[in-house]
Amino acid sequence: MKESLIIDCDPGIDDAVALITSFFAPNIDIKLICSTAGNLGIETTTKNALHLCELYDQSIPVAKGLPGPLNTKLEIAKGVHGKMGFGNYLYKDVKTKPIALQAYKAMHYALQLYNNSTILVLGPLTNVAMLLKTYPEDAKKIKQIVFMGGTKDNVLKQEKPYPEFNISRDPEACEIVLNSGANVTIIPMDFGHYAYIDNEEISRLKSINETGAIFAKMYENYKDGHVDDDDAATHDSCATAYIIEPTLFKTEYVNAKIKFYDGKGILVSNITKRKTKIKLAVDMDYDGFKNLYYGLLSVAKTINE
Ligand code: RIB
Ligand code: CA
């Protein structure tokens, strides 16, 4: 039985890689893609999501998300994902349009049609928070919310908790999701740094297929800031891997909340023996992840192939 999936994302390079590979995962059925403001503004992330569906001939509805965080001004990831959000990979225009429904409403209706769907969030949690604020009863209709966010060990900035992008851009949204009663699994950013694609792998990507060449073009101008500029972090692909192959991960039950340090929302989680509604991925099989990454890449065919 395929996993019914709603993906909320802010493409962005690592979102794009995660989306493209998920199109070819045999065990998931993507019912809806929602754009969220984050890496770039909502117009750009929406256009980028539409482009990827066109490029890979995916007839998946795309719903446009809210223009920015619930209570703060949008601060995009300037200089990280290149001019259009896809590094040096550029495209002309998109022919398709998003559906008329706002993302959170589209999620609500999708959950009525496809009860017990999983929601995968690869950007700030603004849209999902608005869904749960507007339709709190939907928390019971969601199998689980898996989101890429926060850090596991604060290994990135030892001196103080690190404000990971997806959480720090809309901490109130994360708080709403954590307190919604939905089952939540957190995939922290540490994995995307440990399982980075190094520059040798990137040069080999070009000769695998058209998708490999597209990834290499994207990675050419991807400045994640925590791996070398000629390497590429895989944050969102790690979160997507959890949906496709959960056995690659070890998770623990946690108590999780948002704390504010220097005005930035930080996701703080503590492992507990009690069965809470929230799980944190604490380990990943890196070789297994890379096998999945290259396995899906090798079968990814664009509309031109
Ligand atoms: O911190 C990494 C996360 O922020 C990734 O999802 C990346 O795409 C950005 O959204
Ligand atoms: Ca993202």
C-alpha cells in the first residue's frame, strides 16, 4: 500500500533534490505539493515547485502557501540557493498555475479525501500551523507530520543553540504544530550535514543522467554555509528518506518546545522514556541513505528522456 503524502516545501536546492527523488519512490503517492515562503519568497518557491512538476511530468496539484511567517517578517535565505533558488540551474518559465485554494485549505481538503495521509514539511511550518489553527480536528486525520528542522546536538555552534532556518523563520508555527496533538517526527539538520554530497560525487553526478546533471548545476551555486562551498548538504532529502525508508533511522520519544535565545526561536528537545506524540531522529544509516539517494536518482527521468 503506497504512503499517501502531502509535501510542503520552499524550493530551494535541497527541496528540489528531495522532491525530484520522491517523484520516483515506488512506495509513496504524492497527493498535493504546497509551496511555503522560506528559502525564497512565495512567488519563487511556487514557480519552482510548478517547474519541477512540469520537468518530471508529474500531474500533482500545487497549492500556493502563505506569503510569510505567522507573526514575523519573512527573511529569505539570501545568497544560499542562487538567483532563482536552483543554484546555476535556470529555466525559462512555467506553463502551469497553482490551484485556486490556499495551501492550508488545500491540505484540509486533501485530508478529507485521503484520510491518514502523512505531511512532510521541508520549510518553515507556516502552512501546516495555519491548517491546524483553522481546522484543529485535522490533527487526528494526519498519520504523522514529518518535518526537517532544528538541530540534534547543537554540534554546529557549540557556544549556543543554533537557530536552524526552518524553525527560526517561523518559531510560532512550529510551536502550534508541536502542541497540536498530531504525531510528529523531527529530522534535524545534523544529518543533512553529515550526509553531504562531496565535490567528487558532484562531478560524477553529471555523467549519471539528465537529473544528475541538473543536481550538479544546482549544487554549483549552493552555499549552505556549514559544508564546504563545493559540497552540498542534503537536509530535505534526509527528511524525505525517513518517509521512503524509515528503517534507515533511529528515533527517540522527546519532549519538545520552542525557546527563544537572542530573539531567535530554537527547537529544544529532551529524550524521554514516556511515549509522547513527538519523535526525534537521533541516528541515520548514512550508507543506506546514499544508496537510496543514488538509487532514486538513477531512475529519475525528465519529460525529455
Ligand atoms: O536548515 C535547512 C533547511 O532550511 C532546509 O529545509 C533548507 O531548504 C532550508 O529550508
Ligand atoms: Ca527546505
